[in-house]
Amino acid sequence: MITILRMRPNDAASLARLMHRAVHDGASPDYTPEQLTAWSPEPMGPGAFLMRLADGRAVWVAFDADARACGFIELTPRGHIDLFYCHPRGRGIGGALYAALEAEARGRGLGRLTVDASEGARAFFLREGFECHGSRAVLRNGTQLHNYAMSRILDLDAEATLS
């Protein structure tokens, strides 16, 4: 059973570790070891993780039956999905997190969501109705990686007629 809750400040350290682990375990089929190290050389400190919240982003956390964080997703005030990490893959965690984010985006009246998706996340976002605008080179800690610029238009009028 997965429970989705808004992030609390005391979740920061476990989410930073989860992100680091998800990069190194989950993205390894798609990126070289050098790219993974550049992407996440070590877990972000809890203070640095919490400072990311200063821009007003909302963060949802998935907790497993043992109350351990097993995924999280962030939505900036402008509708950008910034960080989105789950570990392990394939348990419906990502779908549950995304559903919470999309419901919030619709409630805020955001008409468009954007994301810079990793190779592994691209297929997930395509299934959720996002359009891919192409691959982009990204320089991280002196190493080139790639991701995909993607977006999805939310049909707010259709949502209102369903309510």
C-alpha cells in the first residue's frame, strides 16, 4: 500500500538519499557511470534540499506500508515538474505521485505542465499525455548528459464539466 502526503521538513534527508539512489540504480541503463556521478555525486544535504522549497514549490512524497519514503515529485508555481524520483520502479508509485501533482495543478488553474525528463522518465510522461519537444544536452558538473523537453496542456474546461 502506498500513501501520498505533502512533504514535511523532516523528510528532506530521506528524499535526498532516495534521489541519489534512484539516479544510480534506476538511471544506470541509460547513462554512463561518469554521467551518473556527475548527475548526483552524493546525496544533497537536507538543508540544501529544503532551500529548494523557497520558490513555493509543492512536493508530494510516496510512503510504503512501513512509512518509508519510496518516491517524490515536485511542482513549481509555474507548472514545471522539477524533481521526480521513485525507487524501486514498477509499483505504481510514479502514477500515484503524478496524479496528486496533476490534481493540484488543475486546482491552481495551471493550463500547462512542463518537465525536463530523463531517458527513463520520458516513457512515463508520454503515457501521461505529454508531448516530447526533443532531446537536449545538459552540462552537469562538467559532464554532458541529455534529457527531453516535454509538456502537457491540461484541459481545464473538460475537468470542470466532469466535476
